[in-house]
Amino acid sequence: MASPDGAPHTADAVGAPPAVEQVKQAAKEQQIDPYNVSGGVDENGNVTAIDYDALRVRFNTPALTQEHLDRFERVTGKPPHRLMRRKLFFSHRDFDKILDYYEKYGFFLLYTGRGPSSGSMHLGHAVPFLFTKELQDIFDVPLVVMLTDDEKFLYTRNKNQGKITKGAALGDFIEYAKQNCKDIIALGFDLKKTFIYTDYEYMGGHFYQNITEFEALLTNNQIRGAMGFDGSTNIGLNAYAAKQCVAAFASSYPTLFGAGDFRAPNYEEARPRKHIAAIPTLIPCAIDQEPYFRLLRENCDRMEFPAPKTALILSKFLTALQGPGGKMSASDPNSAIFMSDTSKQIEKKVNRFAFSGGGATKEDHEKYGGNPDVDVAYAYLSYFLESDDELKEIEESYRKGTLSTGELKKRCIKELQKFVEAFQERRAKVTDEIMREFMTPRKLEFKGNPNATASIEEAVTEKKPEEKQENTSGKLTKGERKALKIAEKKAEKLALREKGQAGEEPKAEDA
Ligand code: TRP
């Protein structure tokens, strides 16, 4: 297989994703965690595509099935999103439970994030946000977006053995976060129900209380197992996981639900509210973030004010232009289409670099047909083309060989240009003032599910004091003694599990 300009897809291909550059090493397994994403390498030194089924088995996350999509449609009255239909979002945890809760209480919290590693986002970054935005529109629920300037700073410093490098000073990450924030806003989020923050700015109040509580629940061994760290990893990066985890708790954002936050000048609410802590959260994210959220789910109920187990909807990665085995990388301009690319650049990149599943020659292609399953132009089209019928027609004619690689790329280029141009128009209008509005903690306005059986008010408001059975004797009640016993047993079990490795969740819970 070759690209239309005849360039071979070898280890030396221009702009090869990191995984491709490691080709000359021995055969090895794919490695996926928050800090590593690469396909395996076979005995011949060729990078193999990421095996998502194997990954699902390793992480023990269930597949997102047709039943989920049907249920989604019944609950929301809207067809399942094309990225769910096309299986970019392919796996989940407790997606059914979040739909149950939404049916009853009519809302939940959406949470996603981005590590600002560069000033401009690429398609691979934009697509999950696009999905999140459409979920927000469909469910009409509040959304928090975490920009992890601290994580990217710590990670880069760690990689560079503590040395300050160009473009990677602390202030650079603060700046990238702002640029990314504007990019995210330009994807069309609704100000009324969206709060975007950077860690350096927002951490404090109840959020920081949750962080330290969560830090107290995680051990070095767990973090090393889940993230692939060792004793030489800087301590900041070790501690960071707690931050990304508690960002899923509604109680980290009381202001969004109209409550106080124990920050200047308002010191009334010293501790998070129990009822806000009980609001469940759904996280749309790529599957490399799963190790964080496995730790999160294992510990939700060990908080003083417990949160329900966070639900996840997990995506595959957008492949690099060079094809399977790597993902789009911000540090490699030729592996990705950037949201700041011009129409000309998009055309050039797709034509020159997009890995093709077409035949080696025109004759071959017409005779044997092409393979859309590995074709990058086809893959990108599948993310953006809304019509299932048109996509099917493209797939079939490509397989038959009646649609040429050149024509397929042309169709893909047109769709990408349309998306990126519309984005750039909106991006140009995102001023500092607009950015600051999104970044201001404030009570969010959302309507949720109009058919819910209970009210949002009911869910977020603390029960009135007279409804509570106040126990003033100082002794534990029977119920409290029982709860304490259960908590102790759980802690024991967890301690045992963490002696092994970063405990995989037991099968039973997903059954
Ligand atoms: N760690 C993520 C990254 O490097 C950023 C992030 C923070 C995130 N919170 C999240 C991503 C929640 C998805 C969901 O990009």
C-alpha cells in the first residue's frame, strides 16, 4: 500500500507518529495509559494498529452496544450521536445508570478536560469536545471543562529531568490553557451551562478540600501501577491524579449549583454539601484516561460526603494522518490537522500524508478495490459526515474500487475544510471578555429532562433539619455502627487489592 504520491509508509515517513519511530526496536505490546499511547510492534518491526478490543478486555470496560444507543434514543428523544453510531465512542462504565438517574432526576454533571500541551488544538482534540457539546445540548445539563495546565507543566518538567526548556516554562502552560479555552468555546458551548477553568486559577475552596481528601485515599503504589510511574517520577505528578479525579465531583463546584465555596470573601460553608456531592457525573473521554477514573470509581464512596460512581463514555483515538498505531500528536505538525490550519494546508496534508487503503496502482485499485478499514481519509469522513447513507455509499464504492483514493480524499478534504473554516470564523470572535465569562464560577442555568419524575431542586437541596433524625446522645446509632463496619471492610479489601497492582475493577460491578 502506498499513498497517492507514492511515498512509502516506512519508519522514515515524514512526520511519523512516535510509535512509528520506535519501529526498529523489538516486538512489543501496545501501551496505553494517560502518558503513553502507542500500538504494538510485531516481529518484523511493523507498528500494529491499536487493538481496542484487547484494551477493553484489559481495562475491563464493557462495550457500548446497540441497546445503549436505543435506550439513549428513548430517554432523550434524539437519535444517538453519529460518533456513537460510528463507534468512535465504543465503551463505557455505568452509562445505563446515568440514563436511569436522568430519567428520574432529570440532570447530571458532565465533566471533561484537556491538557494544554500546545497553543493550537488539532482535530483529535476537537472531536471529543464536539461530542461533549452535543451531549450537553441533548441532555441540557451543566458541564465543567478542566484545563490541566499544572499536569502538563509537571509532566514536561518530569520528562526533562527537572530542566526548564523552551516553550515549557510554567507560564507557557498558563498561556496554552487560555488559547485552548478559546478554541473550546469556539466549538459552540452554551455559556449558561458551561464552566471552563484552569487548575492554577480555580483550585481552592471545596475543590481543594476534595483533593486532599482524595490524596489521603491513594497510595504511591496505586499511582505507579496505574500511570506507569516509578520512584524517580516527581512528586507533583504523583499527586496530580487526585486533582483530575475529584474534578468529577459536583461538590468541587458548589457555586455552579448556587452554594457557597469557603473562599474569600465567603467563608460560611466550611465543608462541601452532602446533596451536591451526591449528584452523579458522566465523563466523555478517550480511553487513555481510564486509569485515572478507575481510581476515582474505586474511591467515590470513601469520601466523607460520598459521590456515586462516576459514569464514563470512552472513545478511541483519532488516528494520526500516517495511520494506525499512533494518534494525532501536537508535537508533530504532520501527524495532525490543526484547528488553525488553512484550507490549503488541509488539502496538502490529506493528499500528502493521509495513509491510504487504496490499491498500489490505479489498475490494482480498480481490479481489487480499496480498504476503507485502514484508510485515514475514510476514517476522518466517518467522524464528520452526518448522513449514514452517504457514508455507506462511499464505503461500498471504495471497497469495489469504483471510487478512487483521489476522489475519497477530495471528499474528505471538503468536509474537513468546512468544519475548520466554520470553527475559525467563530474562534475569531472569542474575545478575552467572552473567555473570562466562561471562566467565572457562577450559578449555571439548565433545564435537564422535561419528563423527569423528580425535580432538580429536590436533588440538590439539603433536607430540612426537621426531616433529619438528629442523634445527640454522642453514641453511634445502630445504622451508624453498621455503616462503619462496612466502610472498614471496604478499606481492608482495597488495601489488599492495592498490594497487587492498580486494582482492576471486579467483573461483577459491570455485569
Ligand atoms: N489529562 C487530560 C489530558 O492530558 C486532561 C483531562 C483532565 C481530562 N480531566 C479530564 C480529559 C477529564 C478527559 C476527561 O488531556
